[in-house]
Amino acid sequence: MSYRPEPGSVPESPGVYRFRDAHGRVIYVGKAKSLRQRLNSYFADFAGLHPRTQTMLTTAERVDWTVVGTEVEALQLEYSWIKEFDPRFNVKYRDDKSYPYLAVTMGEEFPRVQVMRGAKRKGTRYFGPYSHAWAIRETVDLLLRVFPIRTCSAGVFKRAGQIGRPCLLGYIDKCSAPCVARVTPEEHRALAADFCDFMGGNTGRFIKRLEREMREAAAAEEYERAARLRDDIQALQRALEKQAVVLTEDTDCDVVALAEDPLEAAVQVFYVRGGRIRGQRGWVVGEVDENGPGELVEHFLLQMYAEAAPEAVPREVLVPAMPPDAEALAELLGERRGGRVEVRVPRRGDKKTLMETVERNAKEALVQHKLRRSSDLTTRSRALQEIADALGLEQAPLRVECYDVSHLQGDDVVASMVVFEDGLARKSEYRRFAIRGMAGQGDVASIYEVICRRFKRYLEERSSSGELDPEPIDPETGKPRRFAYPPNLVVVDGGPAQVAAAQRALDELGVDDVAVSGLAKRLEEVWLPGDDQPVILPRSSEGLYLLQRVRDEAHRFAITYHRAKRAKSLTESALDEIRGLGAARKQALLRHFGSVKRLRGATVDEIQEIPGIGRATAEAIVAALKGEST
């Protein structure tokens, strides 16, 4: 690189560095314990770097750095620069949906309780986030019995003051009606402060106070007041029941979990206060490169807590993997909180169980995000056009077929063909292939055979009296022929060797109107026939995302078939040893019982009911299957 720093010019101190493009814009910000070692790693072996990092280095025109005294200062400066410059190559977390919060506007003269979304405002206390706005409203409705604070808008509040009459909530005692001066601003603010204390987890003292007042009212024979206090206690208890108790009452922690694939990651956080889950929130990382789970966690915690209120930072943060600079990060969070903060990975017990629950939610969030993304017509159209541009196709590939091979050390070799039309899976068009006589031949030979078989069938089904039939519908059944529709693009799971095998099969069959490409798993490289270098699609590209989905679906379909075939072959191998049991009787057994599992659980009398199988054979089958299962 022309802008590589001179040897010995980079200090070995901790610091933060910035890569800039030709226009001086910051495109990447990073931190390091040793600036010299970190920057040297970028320039030492360019070919061994991640494609996204290679793109960043070729886009950059210069690099500069700032030396700091400690790793904590490096974390702070890195976050400040990322926020200031918004570099295009840094990891960015974004909410996977708009979460509602319960907000108390303590900055107003008469604080108000309301549901809020979006950016947080100064002087407002926030609780949550909640999954649904109705969950907030249910909680508020219960708590207004005990803490009758204002919930109306500024217009309604002003109007009530002008006419000297409160709204309905004021008449049913769910608002203390400060609009008509039933309470002073100080008394109303005290109610709002108590409401915030209760929502913040300090629940015990309110229930104990109400129980004491209820007993005193009953002793003084003020039974109506005692009954009202009893109802208030029940309302608080119902509000608490809506929040799941998962840990001991003195536990305040945030539980962070990740679910990732090569292109994206989903993050879920459960907020536990006073041993109860007070809220849940999710984020999606739009671009994932060489960052490991620990680095993703570090970036996430910095973005989540760097500007949070001190009370929003818990005593403990549970994470799926330790950040690289865990001690410095914990110190930084402790400074933000004004007390000690521990960052750790739970290893056992209730916290480990809760972490597993959060991980399941993260996986589900990633699945839902992918479904939302794939269902968008505009996004699918852009993905197909990006593929066409990257591969040099004349038009977008509306029909894409992907092939994958699955086996176990060369045995039970199978292959799959999945079909995506207009960016969506067409499962009715999926096909699977059993590949015989290919043990030890490898994936390349298997790909060649599968492509040959698929396109031979295509040529056979499209030919009629020696001429191509333009209508790929079977006139007898009225249904499409199984292999009559050709794809615009064939994708194979693999690199140059697999792509060359697929292209050779098409060339030998004379099929010249179908494009071929391969997607290699290691770096998500797209290979074309005869090219020495792969096509690198941007990691944020919708085209790469679609190719990855097609490849993953082919892999899933192939491995499912392989497992089923292997399970069947294992059982058949046990039946092969039984004298007098030929192929026809084996098929009759499987046809009658429907599955190997049911056959294994059958009795001698049940097996004997099948025509052609006597008692001695039935006993031999039961003995063989019991021995195979043990």
C-alpha cells in the first residue's frame, strides 16, 4: 500500500486509528493495545485478509492514529469517533423493530405517564422496553389505583384547568387531578417519584406500607378504607405477576445473546431488575465480517451503554462470549454507572438457563428478520439485479437452481436440487438424487453426474419427434414435466473445481444458454467458470444474501435426504443377514409399517400378518432389529 506507515513510525502504545478515503472521509475506526502490531497486521499479508477488510484497505488513501494512556481511554475515543464520523466499514447495530417504553416526564411541572417510542428525551425516566404497547397500558392501568398520576396530553390538561373540571380518570380516582389543583405540584411529583421507584424494582416497601395501613384501618374500624387498600395491594401484586420471576430478588443484570450467520447477526437483551424480567429488546447487525462473538459483544455493549443513564447500567452484564478487552470495558461501564460492573459468561445455574432462553429468542429474531427481508418484492428484485450485474448476465436470473452433495466419508452419496423463482423458494420443484457407484470419487465427480442427469432429463422432456416442444406441460396429466423448465442460473456449493465440473457437463450436452457459478463457504466467494479470481460481492449486498439463502437451502435439503437414506441403509444391512428375506419382502415390510421405527417396535405376530412371511422369518426379523438397535 502506498500509504503504509514507515517502519518504526507507529508507536507501540495503546490508541485509536482512522482509515480515510481520497476525500478525507473516515471509513473505518479501530482501537488497539499496540498500534504498531495492529496496523502491521493490515499490511503484512493482504491476500490472507477478509474480503471486506481488503475492500476497506483498497478504498482508503491514508491512515492516522491518536495515542492514549489506557485501554479505557481507547474504548471511549473509539466510540466517540464512530459516533462522530459514522464510518461505512464499522459494525452498526440497528433495532430490529420499534420497541415501546413506559416513560415518565419528570422534567415537566406535573409529570405524565405515557407510552413512548424513538429517541429518548432529556428529563424523562424510561422503563422497558416492552414487546407490545398494550402490555404497558395494562401495567399502568393497574398502578394508577395506587399512584394516581397524570396520563393526559398537554391539550387535555390545559382544557381541564380552563373549565375547572377534571377528566373521567379524575372522577374514578385514577388521577389525582392536578389540573384542578386537587393536589399541589410537590404532592403530584412525589406520586410520580414513587411510581418510578416501584417500576425501578423497589416494590417491597410499597406493598409493606399498604399492608400496614390496611391493618391500621381495620383496627380503627375504617372498613371501606381497608377494603380499598386491600384492592390496591392486589393491583400491585397483579402488576408484579405480569413480570416473570427468574432469579433472586437482589439480582440486577442484563442478559445479552447472539445468533449469527456469515452475513448478519441478531442480538437480544433481557433486562432483569429485582429478579424479574422487566423488558426485552433486539438489534440486528447489518454487516458481519471477521469480528468474532467477543468483538461483536464489545461493540454492542459500547453502543448500548455509552450514553445510557447511570441507573440503566446494571451491576452485572451476562454475555455469550467475553470481549477482548473485558477488564477495560467493565471499568468503563463502572464509570458510567458510578459503581462496580461485572461482565461475565454464565457457566451454570439459573443464569445459564436464562442465557439459553435469550439465545433461543435471538435465533428466532434472526429467522424472522430473514423472512421479512426475503418477502420484500423490491429487495428481491434488487438482489436478482445485483447477481446479474456481478456475473455479467444479460438479464436477472428469475429461476435459480442450486446443487449440493452430501455423504459420510464417501458412503451413501446423495445430491439435492433446490429451485428459487423470483427470489422465493419453489419447494414443489425440489429434486433429490441418489448417486450410486461414486464412493470415493469426491464432490467434483458427483456434481458432474448430477448436472448431466438433470439436463439430460430436461432435453428428453423438451423433445417431441426430434423437435423442441415449446410447451413443457404433459398433455396426459396436465401438469408440468419434472425437469422441463431450464434455469437461468445454476449455482453449485463449492469453488473452481465444482464450477468447472458443472460447466463441462453442460458443454458436453450442448446446453449453452444456462449460466454457472459457485459459492464457496469459507469467504462467501462467487466463482465463475474459467476465472482465476472470484467475484467478491459486498457483504451488505442483497445479491450475496440471496445466493447464501439458496446455497444453505440446498445444503439443508441434501443433508436431510442423506440422513434418511443412511438410516434406511443401516436397517436394510441388518435385514440382509436374514436368510429367506429378499428385496421384495423388505419393500413389503417397509410399505406395511411405514417406517423403520415402527417395524422395530412390531411383534412377531404383527410381522407374520404380511403375506409371504412365516413365523420363523418374523422371529428372525425381530431378533435382527433388536440386536441392531442395541
